[in-house]
Amino acid sequence: MSAELVEEIDETGAVQRVVTRGEMRAKNLWHRTVAVLVQRLSGAVVVHQRADWKDVHPAMWDVAFGGVPAVGEADQRAAQRELLEEAGLLIEERQLIELGSISQASEQTKWVGRFYLMRTDAELYPVDGEVQQMVEIPLDDFAAWAAEAELCPDVRPLISAVQGWLG
């Protein structure tokens, strides 16, 4: 995975050059990311625990499925691919509801992310081993769950935006 090619970007999202994922992680370079919030028709939010072997935030909880787009990969296509890989959900591009972009910078990771929403009651299951487990959190309990969960550090500041997006 560390030899995989990704795009280094600037803080505005403009591509600067192509680097390996290993270099991007080692030097904490800005990169693109996509994330898909999955909400059940009942309103519950599907959250997941990351695998122990992940290169960033292993075994921590996340509120969206996603990852780093491949070089030249469109954000929506990357979101579809990540949702299939991590949650076993094959969808059409038109099913994604675009929510917006947010950037984050920390000592561990720097990214500009495009966020999407997928509302579905379809069965979800981890496919590629990146997800240890999934749990459905009723929307009314989401803030309390997020306050107590061992969340990825770059997710915690997004909780209010997620709540706004999900209603």
C-alpha cells in the first residue's frame, strides 16, 4: 500500500505532484480524500471501527466510509469505490448526495475532503478488511455516542457538520 501513487495537493485542493502513499504519510503531505456518510432510512447513522492494521488511526471509530482517491480519479468515482470496498455497497453515482468539502490539518494527516451522503437500508458488510465492525447509531443518540467514542482525531471536529448534514 505504501507504494500506491496519490496526488499531493495544496491547501486549496490543487494538485502539485504525484507521490507514493508512503511519502505522503511520512511527510504528512496534503492530499485529497472522499467520505460517504451512510444513513439508514430510519435516520440511524452507520459508523465503523477501522482495522488494527490501518496506517492512520488504527482501531478507531469513524463516521464515514472513504479514503484517498487514486491519481486522476474523480471524487464521486472514488466515493463509489470506497463504499464498495469498505461496506460492500455497489451504488450508482446518482445515488450519492454531495454535502460539501472540508479540510483538516493535524500532526498526523492533512487533507481536503469531499463528503457525500448515501441513504439506504441495503445490507452492509466489510469487504476488504479495512473495517472491523459496523454499528447503527440512532440520530438522536449520535452526539452522545460521538462524545464517548474513540473517534479518529480528524473526525471529532467534524461532528457538528455531520449532525447538520444529517438533520
